[in-house]
Amino acid sequence: MLSSLSHPRLADCRRLFLRNYEVMINIGVHDFEKKGEQRVLINVDLFIPLAESTPKEDHLVEVVDYDFMRDTIARRMARGHIHLQETLCDDVAREMLTHPKVRAVRVSTEKPDVYPDCESVGVEVIHIKE
């Protein structure tokens, strides 16, 4: 599998990122998981063509605002319980791709408190617009 960073469609892109965004969310398939929230770390990489993300006047409207990433995640979380991290990643990635300037996205989620003998368990998805 080709790394997203070396994909030819991304050679002319700038990468915006949100690192280890910590949220409390109702996620999981087990009964005990459905009774409360769990800590989840979300990472997002947006790939935006330089032609769409190089400011000429140094104004926020010329670029993709970081708030877009946080707001997109918040909207998905507001929809309620999620069984699978895969669903969360796919939903967030699809919503990120609705931004007209975004060419590709990489989203990962991690549940750091599941097992005492590892740092976290998680999933990652990469989508590139055709």
C-alpha cells in the first residue's frame, strides 16, 4: 500500500493537521461501554492543494481554518453513540472531504484506556478524492 504522504496526487499539497485531539465520547460495542463516555484521541491530516491553500493577502478566508476539523468532529460526536472506531473514522473522513479545498484526508482514532498493557488501540483510514 502506498503511503499517503508519497501518493502522486498529494505531491502539490499542503498538510494541515490536528494531533491527539482528546474527546470524551460514547463509543463501544460492550454493555459497559454504552453506559458512559470513553477517552478517545483523534488525529486528522488534511491534504490541500497549494493553489488552494497559499494565502496571497494573509487572511483566514484564503485557507482551511483549523476550526473546520474540530467542528466536524464535534458534529459527528453530537449524533450520539458509536459502536466502532471504524465508523467514527469513516464518518469524520467523509465529512472532511466535503470541504471543497480538501483533496485527501487521513483520520485515526485511539482508545488509550482499553488495555493496561498497551498505550492504545485504534484505527486509521485514508481517503483521496478522485
